[in-house]
Amino acid sequence: MKLHTKIIVALALGAICGLLAWGLGGSAPWVKWVGDNIAAPVGQIFLRMLLMTVVPLVFTSIALGVAGLGDIRKVGRVGTRTIAYFVVSTAISAVIGLVLVNVVQPGAGLSPDVRQQLMDTYRTQAQGLQAGGTTKFGIDLFINIVPRNPIAAAAGMDMLGIIFFALVFGSALTLLPDDKSRPVIRLLDAVGEAIVKVIDLAMKLAPYGVFGLIFVVTSRFGWGLLENLGKYVAVVLVGLLIHAVFSLSLMVRFLGGLNPLTFWRKITASLATAFSTSSSNATLPTNISVAEKELKISPKIAGFVLPLGSTMCMNGTALYEGVTVLFLAQVFGIHLDLGTQAIVVILSVITAIGAAGVPGGSLPLIMVVLATVGVPPEAIAVILGMDRILDMCRTTVNVAGDLTAAVYVARTESDWNPSSVDGEPLLAKVA
């Protein structure tokens, strides 16, 4: 049985068993004992295995991403355009998610008793996991981004400090001679690969962790959260659909000069691979093949943009992270003002870049964003059972975003002609 099937089965069984326990007597001592001594510990081990990968994952991913560009003076305009496109398209997706979650309010409407139970349940579990730094939007935020001690920032889970140090460290590597930077880059790459293997090991525990976590939630809160979870899933899926159908299609049309209908038809193989694997990395070979054979993009452009995009262009992940953070804040009755929501957008964009391109790779980073804005990070247990199907959908949008970037860069930085793709008319070249 495939892993995602096991997770879905575990989710269903955990929910059914939890609802039966709740129906038979949710406040009974035996229900609490099973939850506290069997189900919850299994779920907590799974979550902590994910959380322990955060610091090395973010540092190695971002530092390698920057160092992989090489000297920015050599990369020049192509690199600048590519990264600018990644950042803009990812930020648009995050904003779409936050607008939807503010309009729909999927986490609102819980009874005060259920909300208090949630706070009591997760406040204790989250002790010692609160991220460092500040979330107040102002001059102090920009000052505190620069850590006095990067080791202390890592120990305190100061996400902005870790990201800043990784960016500076990666930039410094590009300024060193190759003979000195290459061993460091190889070391970082090996550490990054090892962390991905740790995530793989953690995901093998996912079916058991999901069963335990969803059992605890449903046995204690019954149907109280299920309606809200349905709204949450709908908001994520609608947001991803809006970003794909409108944002990415418009960017393909006006920045790439290509008919969106032709674009979506040509990249079907990439979308199918992304949806089935939930991995941008696993889809990369298919993506390059589709770009070269179906979209007629030169190997030079495809070989530069798409590998970079599989790490740095995470449109769907940024939207998912933003919606998840605000949804859980609403569930816990924690008000996030406009400044804090701006921090959520920034962190969603940056941590999406640091997310591993493997199934479940964004979960550790969401936990840190939650802690940064004052939401118990282990509250992610509330939505964990829904993650697999959402992971498949957001990876599909991530991969589509990579290909739109390749179209844009090919249109502006090469002799690529949209008319070569299924007879499309040539539009005026974008400056």
C-alpha cells in the first residue's frame, strides 16, 4: 500500500475511532487515558521528528539556493528576472490565500468551550517551542532580523534571524574562490540531503501519527471541529484554483505571450506527475522534458530556471502556509492584526523557498511560522490529517508556477517564439 493511501486510511480510522469514543463518553477516564498515554505520544513523536529538522533544513536550503546562483554579477539579468518572477508569483499566491481566509473565516464559530479545550490541550504541548524574535511590524522587526548570535537564533527558533544569516552566508560563498567555496557547498548539500532523509523517515511514521493525532482531536471535541476543517480545505483548494486559473494564466498570457489554454494543455504530463508524487524534486525531470519538447523552450533556459524553481518557486506552498496559519489562529481565537498578517505573508514566501521538495516537506516550517505569530505550533495536529490531499494539490500548483517562470524567462531572454508552440501568434516582446 502506498504511503498516501496509508495516511488516508489512518485518517479515516482515527476519526471513526475518535468519534465512537466521544459518542460512548468523551469525558470518560478511559478515553482520556488512551489519548494521553497511547495516541498523543505517537503523534507527538511524529511532530517532533518534523520540528527537529527545521533549523538545518531552512539554513541549508536557503544558503545552497543563494550559493547555487553563483556570482550574481555572472548570473546577470537572467538570474535577476528569474528570482524576481519567483518572488512576485509566490507573494501573489500568499496574498490570495490570506484574503480568502479573512473573508471566509473558516476557523471562526467554534464554541467557547471547545476553543478553551483546544488552548488547554496544546498550550502545554507547545511549551519550549515558542519561536524567538518579534512579530510586531515596525523598526524593531527590521533590527531584530539581524541576529547577534546565529547559534542562539537557531536555539531560540528565531526564524527571521536564521533566514537572514542563511542569506548572508550563501551570498558570502558566491564571493569566495571556487576551491574554497566548493567543499562548503558540498557539505551543505550533504547535510540538506540527510535532512530530507530524516523527513522521509518521519513520514514513514505519518500513518500512525495521523491516526493518533486525529483520534485525540475527535475523541475530545467530537464533531465540533469537522465543519471548520471542511471550510479550511475548501479555502485552500479554491485559493489554489484561483491562483492557477487566473494569476498564472494571466502571467503566461501577458508576460510570456502564450495562450493559457495551450500552456495548460501542453503541461498535462507535469501536472499529473506532480499530483501523484507530491514532490517538486521528483517532477523535475518531467518538467524539463515538457519544457523542451512541448513548450519548445531551449535546454539552456529550462536547465537554469526549472531546477532553481523546484527549490525556490513554491506558489502553492506559500498559499497553503498562509491559510493554515490564519485558520489555526482563528480556531484558537488569536487575533492577528494587519502588521502580523504581513509578517505571515513574508514568512510564507521565504519559508516556502526553504521547504524541501518532498511530501510533507513544508510541515516543519509551518510549525515555526505558527510559533512566530503566537499560535501553539503543535496545533498543526488539527489539520495534519488533511495535509496529504492538500500536499498533492499545492505541489501541482508549484510545478505549474515553475513552468510559467520558464515561459517568461524564455520569452524575455532568448529567441523563443510563442508561435512555435501549437501555432500561437507572436505577441510583442516583453521588455
